[in-house]
Amino acid sequence: MNTTPMPNVDFMELHPVHQHPAGCKQHCFVFTEIADIELPPEITKYPEKIKNGSIHSYTKESISPPPPKLAKDRRSRKIIALVSGLLVCVALAAGIPLGLQLRSSSLLEARLAFIRRLLVESPLVEGYWAPPMGANFSKSFAEVKSGMVGALLWPIAVPCAAQYLDAVQLTLEGLDEARRLVGKNGDMAVVENADEMEQAHTEGKLAILFGLEGGHTLGSSLAVLRSMYSLGARFVSLTGVGCTTPWASASIRNDFFDENLPSTLTNFGEVIIQEMNRLGMLVEISRLSEPAMMVALNVAKAPLLLSNALPSSMACNGTTAAVPDHILSALSQNGGVLMLNVERCGDKPMSLKDAITAINYIRAIAGVEHVGLSGSPKNYPMLLAELARDRLWGSVAIKKLVGGNIVRVLREVETNKNRLPLSEDWIPLESIEGNAYCRYPET
């Protein structure tokens, strides 16, 4: 189709009549005012005016950008933070050890809370408790409770000067008084073995295991030993502090010029140990002389106990029992346990740092299975909380330290019960001749 080029003008007039070539259809164009047209909202939302007959061109800069989506961005960040927190909680619950969390925390209260939870599961056993009788007994009991102690080894002590006199009677009276004091206190319970100790702890009671401090409480008699066992005594210190008996030498000697007293453990002393093993009694040897300790370690058929003692290397002068390193090494072979004194080094109070150093020293030589605590109940919470910061002392190791080791020893001693024959020996008369003031002469 041939058409005439249209002129390039801004406005074109159309004549009312226009002749089209033949064969072409006629088209009608109607122009109207743009202002009269109803425009869609996509166009009318812009403030720019549209002129009659044309639409002005516009650029991107002429259009105002939409407002920023701040609320949506904040909501997204909150969701991400919440999801991250949940993932951290899942990771902690999935197996990060509680001990690792505590070591990374410097908060004392967090560590104390950890120790409290641990001592609910395992009783803290005090290895040596010698409370004052009378009015001060309640004060001593309150101190023990505040230290979160769950069980006590309570040795009945009598003066060494009562040896050869009325030591046995004084021991019986002391045991009777202690039992009556416990009976008046509903928060305490007398126990005789490991199972009873753990049961009392479960019931929220303070377990009391009675014993005797010093072989002089036995009157050099196996019959008295068996009678004391029947009355509930479950451990005996073979000697008291500086109290050598006719059959066992003490580490501290006040009678060097008495030629009748031994310098080690005699044959009758060995019989005492064998009978205690047969009965199921703990043999406590911390106050023996070094030669006597070695004999006891060689003779014993069950684990031994060293209570309220310190390693000799700490050079603590005074009445606290000192144990040489080679005895500590032999103790691990015997399976026994040393209840470490963490209260004093001689006349000097022991700091937490010193106590932890001593605990780690015993652990390094004898092993973690052979150390316990004694001597300072009021300091135990802070001591254990400080110890929990050390990577060496996880929950399992701390449970062994506070009571697991001594409970194990008690069980092993009970297991060996009645495996040896009954001993009927009597101490040789020459060993006590001239000293047995109260013994009726035999005919």
C-alpha cells in the first residue's frame, strides 16, 4: 500500500474528509483531552502533572525511593539471635562436661553450687573428728554440718597415761557417752559399714563410724579387741600420738630409755592386725614409727588407713602424723587411703593453696584412689570449690577424694572378713611385766 509520508510535526490536523485509495478501509481516529481520561493508579500516584496532548518524560531521579524496611530487618535479626541461642543450648545439653563449664567460669558461687550438687550424690567423709564433750559438742556439730560433711570417723580417745591402768574402762565409758550423744540428735546415725553410711546419707543424716585412738585402749588383749568390735568400734589406731604400746612403737617417742618398749611392730602386733582383718576392722597406722608402718603394710591382708596425716616432705613439726614418700608409694599397692590433714602444718594454719598442693602431692605419689580429707570441716566447701578449677579434678576425681576412696576401703575390709582363722594368742607376759599394775596375777 502506497502512503504519503507524514510530516514531522508536533500536532497534525485531520481534514474532515479524506479520500482513501480504492480497496482501503476507512479508519477513524478520535483524539480527546488526556485530562478527561481516567488513568490507572500506577500513573496517578506520582505527583508530576501530565499536560494535554503529551506525556512528559521522566528519569529515575524524579521518582522518590520507597521507605527502608527497618522493621523487617530488625525482626530478622531477632529471629537469627533466637535460633543461635537455641543451638548453643542444644550443644551444651548434648555433652559439654559440667566440669569444663565450671573451669571456664570465675564465679565462686557457680563452683560452690557444683560442689553442693556433687555432695548430694556422694557423702563427704571427715577422716578424724574429736569433738569436745559437754556444752561445746553442739557447736562442733554445727561446724561439721556447715562444712557439708556427710559422714564422720569418730575415734574414742583416752589419755596415754591411762595405759596399764584403767584405759579399757575409760574407753568403754567414752564409747557409751558418744553413743548417747548421737542418740539424742535426730540428725545423726551410728553406722557400722559402707552400706549403712550411704543409707544414712540418703536419708539426710550424718553418719557416725566409731573407732579407738591408740592400741592402749585394748589393754593388749585380743578379747578386748573383739568386745570393742561387738560394741560398734570399726577402726583402731595402733598407737596414739607419742603413745608406744608393748607391741607397737609410735612415731613420736617420749620414753627412749625404756628398753622394754619395742622400736617396731612385734609379733603380737602382727597378730592384732590379723585379728582385725578377720573381724572386718580398719587398721589405722599413721602414728606408727616408720619401721612399724612397713611391717604393717607387709602383714595386712586388707587395705590400711592413715588418718589425719601429712606427707613428711612438707616438714610440718608438731604432733600431726608425718608419712614418708616410700610409705605413700607402698600404700597404693596395699589399696589403702590417707585422710590428709588440711587444717594445720605444725603450728601454722594451712592456706587453701597449701592444702591443694598437699592433695596434689599425695595424688602424684599414691594416686587419686588413695587420698581423702580430714581435720578441717569448716574449710571444705571453699577448698573443694577452688579444687574444681583444676583440670585434674573433674567430678569423678572429686567424688573419690571426698569419700569414695574411704567407702571403697570399708567395703574391701568387709569383703575380707572371716577369711582368716580366729586368733587366741595372748601377749607374752614379759612384754607387760612390771607395767601391768591392774592385772590380776595368774597362777
